[in-house]
Amino acid sequence: MNTAMTGLASGMALGFAAYFGGFWAFLLVLVLGAVGLIVGLAVQGDLDLRTRRQR
């Protein structure tokens, strides 16, 4: 699945949540989607959560 299809699926999920569940369902889906994205990127290796700033 490429980036455009992933974005389309995410947008449709958020739209359904907003339409059928209201604002709080939209917000919940948005937050859980962001958490899933961060976890997915970390597992895939594209996001290093152990990076520290050097002084």
C-alpha cells in the first residue's frame, strides 16, 4: 500500500468517525491513528525514539 492509499484510508476513517460518532469519536480516531503511526514507524526502523540531543 503506497502513501496516497494510506492517506486516503486514514481520511475516510476520520470522516466516518466524525459523521457517525461526532467530535469525540473523530478526536479518538485521530489520536489513536497518530499513536499507531508512531509505533509503526518505530517498529519499521524509520523513527529512532532513542535519539538524544548533544550539547
